[in-house]
Amino acid sequence: MKKIIVTGCNGQLGRAVNLFFKENQDISFVNTDVGELDITNIDKVMELAREVQPYAIINCAAHTGVDACETEYDKAFKINAIGPRNLSIAARETGAKLMHISTDYVFDGKGTRPYVETDATNPQGAYGSTKLAGEEFVKDFAGRYFILRTAWLYGDGKNFAKTMLRLSESNDKVRVVGDQFGSPTSASELTKAINALLFTENYGLFHATCEGSCSWAEFAGEVFRLAGKSTAVEAITTEEFGAPAPRPAYSILENRMFKLTTDFMFADWHEAIAEYMKTL
Ligand SMILES: NC(=O)c1ccc[n+]([C@@H]2O[C@H](COP(=O)([O-])OP(=O)(O)OC[C@H]3O[C@@H](n4cnc5c(N)ncnc54)[C@H](OP(=O)(O)O)[C@@H]3O)[C@@H](O)[C@H]2O)c1
């Protein structure tokens, strides 16, 4: 029986990971969220890892509030950087593998072709810079790690698709950013990718997003189409939307390491959102 510690188990990814491995008799999960294990507390992290002696730690915990990170930099740094550092130290000491999740926001979004794992990073905001610091700590401290950079993640929790459906209840038209491009990725597809790596020795940094890409406005249009809604989408600019934190305009990631080192293929984003909509 392989024991796996999951952090941030109540988040979108934490829930998807639990659902995916529910039937697997060879795995026993030690599920934790901030109440059971605050990943920013090194003593608690070490204590649990020493007690459990896990096969792996899957870090689903993060401060994902992109705008809030700007005004809560220290809190974001603790959760997004010091947390993964603590988990890395614990993983190394106990011989566990570490599965850590990062983001497209490590890039500046000025690219003109999909980013590959070896491209230079240049985060524009607090969320991206704290997540990048987390990646660096994992590389420094964990021995056997997987870092998966994903993007535009949605699953069981508060997400873009649900926000659009809620807005459509009281609006005939919604205004959605049309000049940011990325790859919407379901937590369920990301979990399949985690499964494809976790039991291997294929360590390192991986881009991990659904295939294909779109703008947020196109993504909203597809959500409405699948839900049978006639709500119109008006594409607006990032400037018009006016969010507090900067966001990369172009954040399409190429899953190059997955393609070159595994047989795993991510679903196209259209298929993944169609699957997700069936669960609502
Ligand atoms: N969501 C996206 O669009 C997106 C895009 C790219 C990458 N990612 C990355 O994907 C991963 C999973 O994201 P997600 O959307 O599943 O996140 P999420 O839904 O925000 O879940 C994160 C979980 O971590 C918990 N948490 C916060 N601080 C903690 C702490 N100190 N110790 C332990 N748990 C703590 C949160 O609890 P509270 O809710 O109580 O704070 C929450 O349950 C993250 O690494 C994220 O950076 C997400």
C-alpha cells in the first residue's frame, strides 16, 4: 500500500485527485487542507511526513487569488514558495516523491509561440513570482520531484465556467476579456497527467495543459454553447476589464516534456470542458 499525503485537499485539484484515485486499492491517501496541515509550518510538515513515511506528497495547496496576492505578498510567498520548500525538505528526508503544481503565470505573456519548459521565465505579478520562487525551492530541496505547470484550471470549486453560468442567469450579454490567450485545463485532465508521472522515475519540469487554445471570451462562448444558453459574449480588452493584477496576454504552453518522455496525451480543451459540464 502506497501512502500519499495530499495537501490542499479541499481545492479544485485536491478534489479531482481524490475522485480519480478513489477506487485504487493500492493507494491510501492522507488528506490534509490548511486546518490539518498548514504547509507554511515546517515543524508540522516534518512531523506528519515522519509519521506517515509517504510514498509521495501531492501538493494541491496554493494561494490562487491572483489579485489578492498583490496586496498579500508575504502571505502568498509563504503559501506558494515556503510551503513547497517545506514539503520538499520533508520529501527529501523521508524519501518521498514530490508532485508540485505551478502555473503559466511564471511567463510574461509576451511570447509569440507556445512556451516550452526551457523558455526563460519572467513573472509579471505577485502570484507568478511567488509560484516561481516555489518552483526554485522544489528544485533546490526536493530530490525526486515533478513540477507541473498548468493554466486556466477549473474543477469542483469556484471557477470561470461557473462564474459565466451565474452571470448568464441575470444578463443577456456578458463582457469577457478577448485579448488573453491560454489553454483551459480541467482538474480531471491534470489528475490523469499526475497519474501518468507519479509512479515513474520520469522526474523534472513539465508543462501540463489541455491541447488547443482560446481567449477567455471564446471559452465563455463554448461554456454557453454547451449549456444551451443564448447569452451573448462581448469581447473586451484587458485594459477595459481593469483587473488589479497583471495577467499574461499570451500564456499558451507546449506540453513538450510530456510528449517527448511519456505516452500521455492531454485532451483538447473543448473535450475537457464538455466532460466537465456534464458534472454540473
Ligand atoms: N486555478 C487556476 O486557474 C490555476 C492556474 C494555474 C495553476 N494553478 C495551480 O494549480 C494548483 C491547484 O490549484 P486549485 O485551483 O486547485 O487551487 P484552489 O482551488 O485555490 O485550492 C487550494 C487549496 O489550498 C488550500 N490552502 C491555502 N493555504 C494553505 C496552507 N497554508 N496550507 C494548506 N492548504 C492551504 C486552500 O484553502 P483555502 O481555500 O481555505 O485558502 C484550498 O483548499 C495550485 O498550485 C495553483 O497555483 C491553478
